[in-house]
Amino acid sequence: KRKPNGHQERRGRQAFRRNISERVDDYPTFNEEFGHLEGDTIVGVRHKSAVITLVERLSKAIITLKPKGRTALDIESAINTWCQKMPRNLFKSITFDCGKEFSNWQSMSNRNDLSVYFADPGTPSQRGLNEHSNGLLRRDGLPKDMDFNTVDQAFISSVAARRNHIPRKSLNYRTPLEVFLGYMGEKELSSLF
């Protein structure tokens, strides 16, 4: 991209990241398999706060997490805390964009036994479901001019829950939450509640 005034990018680059093209080799039945997430962050006013959004591809269920800040360490700790509450091996992979906030992906992947992939730079269409869901969340209660530091996890989860309870035509008029719970066995459900 062209940078005005001769600006040079000084922040670190992600080295050795796994490209989205490797996902097909690792998971040949990716499109029919439950447990693959697309992830991104929604940034608040003046770029001071963020919300992590994860969308499960088959059920289209939206999961929102509130990190303490916007740094890579904050994002990593929020995702690690959430993964510890989930049944082990329920989720298989996460696909992020090339944002610097996901630069601790290796430790996240090793700790939670998740495969982490990155979309190509400048191609949000490779994670289209997540981008669409972020737009819906923006419209439903997380606008761009909101400071996410002033709200708690319960409010952010309620915005996602409202969206997860709306039936979708692409899911045969079932809600994303119904489809998500339908893919889970009795053992996984008992560990969640």
C-alpha cells in the first residue's frame, strides 16, 4: 500500500505464519466439518479498545470476547481463557486476518491444540462470514463510535446472543445456536453448562 509522507511501517511483521492455502491440505473436508472458526477484532473509538469476534463456519454462531486491551498479549490471554472453558478438541482451527494483534498465534495454537491460519493480505473475502457477522454486530449494538472499555463481557455477549437467536434461511430457518448445539454431543454439552 502507498504510505503518504514517506511513512515507513516500524511495527513487527508476523514471520512464519501459516497461509490459508495450507488449510485445505490439513482439513480436506473443511467445508462440511464442524469446529472451524473465523476470527477478527472490532475496534472501538480512537482505536483504544477492541472486541474479539469468532464465528463457527457451519452453524454461523457468533462468539464475542472482551480483552483487557488491544495488544497481542491481551488478545492471546482472552482467547486462551475462553478456550480453557470449552471442551478440548471441540474446535479444530481458527482463520485470522493479518493483523498484528494475532502475532502470538504460535503459543495460542500450542496451548489450545488449535490450528491457526491467516488469510492473504487485503482479501477479507477469504473470511467473508466473519466480516459479515462483524457488520451485523456493528449494526446491533457495537458501533464504531463506542468505547468498549466502558462495557463489560455480559453486554458484548448479549449483543452476540441476540444475533444467535435469529433464524436464518441458509440454516433452514433454524437459529445459529440451535445448529451449534446440534453438532455437540452429550459429553460436550454437559461440560459447557
